[in-house]
Amino acid sequence: MTDDPPPAKFVVEIFSPEKPPPTAKQYVDELKGVAGGKQISKMKKEAVACPVLNKTVSFVQCFACPNFIRRVKGKVDCRGLPLSTS
């Protein structure tokens, strides 16, 4: 039996916009301990066109999302499930 991740509903391209979208502090705090400061700083400068929220969000927010599966070669695999707005 293999531990394959669930299938991705969306494959989203990561890009570096001229002016990155703002990153909420809660997402940065969630990454502390998982990623180093330099890595978080780099991730804050990247963005994705989120298919679930239908807007451009910071990669840090995408990474902290429960729909995030993995990042491979400049693309993110996304489950595409609806997010609870709590």
C-alpha cells in the first residue's frame, strides 16, 4: 500500500507579482517552526490565483490552507474543497 496524497482538483501556478498581496499575521505565525525566516520572507513575495477564493492570495496563505497538498516546480496542487468561513 502506498501513501499517495489525495488527487489534486486544481494545479495552480505560483508567480511573483510586482506588488505582492498582503499576508495576514496569523498565516506567518502558523509557518514559524515549519519554515525559516528567509524562506517565509521569500514566500511572502510569491502569490497564487486561488481557485477556491477566486482571488490572488499570498503563497503563505495558500501554504497554510487545508486544501494545500504540495508544491512542485512552481506549481501548487490544491484539493479545491470549499473553505469554512469561520
